[in-house]
Amino acid sequence: MLTFRVEGDAYERGLQQAKQFGPQALVEARDALANLAVMPKAMPAWLKGPLTSGLVGSLGRLWYGRHAKTLRAYEGGRFHRMLEGLSAGFGAPVRKLYGFAAFELEASRFNYTLGCTSFAFAGEATAFGRPLIAYNHDFPPQFAAFVAVRESVPDEGFPSVAVTYPPMMGTMCGVNAAGLAVSLNHAWVRRLSAQAALPISLLVQDVLDRCADVEEALEVFRATPVPNGSMATLCDAGGGRAVAELTPAGVFVRRTKGPVLHTFNAYQTDGARRLEVPIGAVGAGPIKGMDIHGPNLARQARYDALGVAAQAKWSAAQIDALMADHGGGEPGVNTICRHVDSHAETLISARVDPIERTLVVAHGFACTAKPVVYRVPSAAVGSSRQDVGSRDAPAPAAA
């Protein structure tokens, strides 16, 4: 998995990120979109690329038109400057790049289960005495080759280390130098917002850039409109934990005094549930008949059966085993470690430690991939990566 470092102001960081990958990355990302399981099967192979390019361009024009004013105004316009840096580095129009960013919004229309699992452990619930987020990022297998780790040293905020994709300003999980850890799970709201808003993955990077703890991050989420649904799991070095259930109608906060705060792909607060695709909803079109919430219910049942909420003193090895769980049988769409599924598989598994300021990432299935420790970078030049062996030998940073 590629690791890259960006420094400086927002434009410079966007430019550096794009140059790490080069223009070919956009062609490869377009081809990955063209081969998604939800795309029409009857499309001739020679048409897939051009038609997907057209779709990306159309979505970019649509969503950039809705969000450009907010991007220019938010936090002095630094994310718009980052988008301009990406544009210059890739040699692609801003609107086309925003078309790739729009995939996280448009995925809500597909009505199929992207997955993702987040567990926020209290410090007293771990054998090593530190709070921790354990996270599986489940996404279409066509994107497995693109997952990357970004070490960010901004002029205007906290250094951080986070998981991202080549054309992406935001992140799915990460930790910053202040000791704030975040992970992101997709949710299924009934309607996308056409109003001015910001992509949720971008907001996750924003709280890493400028928030020191859970409460500061929640204030950012509460103050910022979003176009679709997601859940951000938050954990800080002081032991604070919360889940922000994000919807176009507002943010609903979930907490617990228990040992584990768990999140799959279904809202748990009453306020957010009213806005969600209901239990029992099934897919249409290419995924006709698919039970949208089936995997959520199955993982919740497995979570309950394992007694996760009652167990104390979780070791790193036990946490890794939980993230690699196959439900007592074979992996599939309904298991925590998810594979054998054309719509979404576990692309990375991570342990995010807000006290050690580490991101331990296994690139691949949680049951087999080798973990690597990434540390929040300092201003000094150099790599913050450390290989730590197999999944049977947990990373020292969380042992």
C-alpha cells in the first residue's frame, strides 16, 4: 500500500498528493468505477471507459455546482484550494475531480451494502489500558489497489495520518497529533440533499486538521451541512468517545458508558432512524431483491452472540480476531471480515490509537493481511512506517 507525505498549505498538499499518483491514477479510477457490480452488464467493454468518463464529468458538474460556494467559504476556502492543487497536479479540471469525490454521495442511490465496521473501545476495556478504534473499511473490491495512507503536515492545523484514495481530499479513518481518532461508516438516508453542503469524508479530514478532542469534532459536525448519510466514530486521548450519526437534516450523537461503542451501517438513534432507508428495504435494478440491512442485522446478531459488550481487557490479538470474524463459518456479505462479495469486501482493517498517535493498517482481508504501523508525522523529513509482522503478531503500538 502506497504511503505518501504532504506538507504546506492546502494547495501545496493537493498538488503533492496528485503528483504522487500521476494522471494515470484517474484513468485507473475511472476503469474501476466502470467495472462496479452495479454498472449495466450489457455495456460493451469498449464503451465502458468513455461512458464512465462522461458520468464522472456530469456528476462533477452537478455536485460542484451545488457545493462550490460552500467550498470557497468554508475555513477560508482551504479545501477549495486543495481541490485546485489536485487539479493542477493531475492535469484535470476541478469539476472532473469533484466527480470522483461525488461517488461517496451517489453511492447512497445504489442501495446496496457497502459495509464497514467500527468499534470504539474504552481505555479500561483494553489490556493495554488505552482507548482505541478498531475499523474495517468495506468497499467495492475494484478499489482495493487504490487505498493509500497519507501523512499530512499542514501549515494551518495538526499533523495527521489517515487512509485515503488518490483523488480524495478527505479520509475514511485516521488520527492526529492532538490525539483525536476518527473512522467513517456509510449510512442509508432516504434522500440526498441538493443544498449547499460538504462531503462527509472531507469533514473527517477537517476535524483531524483542527480538532483536539471528541467534543470539538462534534461541534464541527453539528455546524456543517452534509449531503448524504454516514456515521463518524470518534475517540480521543482523554478517553472521550462518541458516534456522530450524520444526516442532511442534522447530526444525532450517540454515546455509551459501556466498554465498546459499536457501529455497522445502520443508525441507532431515534432521530436518525426516521431518515433512514427502513429495515426490510430491498434493492432495485442491478441489485434487485438484495436486503439492504441484512448484513447490518447479521453483524449485530454476531456482535451480541460473541458478548463483545460484556468482555473486558481486550488484547490487540483479540481485537484483531474480532475484526477478522467470519461468524463461525465462511466469510461472506454478512460477516465482520467481509469477502466473497462483488459489491463490497474488507479492503483494509485498522487499529487507531489516539494516545500512541498510531494507525495500524492491514491492507487486505482482516483475517490474512499483514499489519503495518503508521505514526502521526512530525515536521522532520522521514518515513513514519514500521512493518510489524503477521496478524498473529499484533503491532507493538497496541500491545
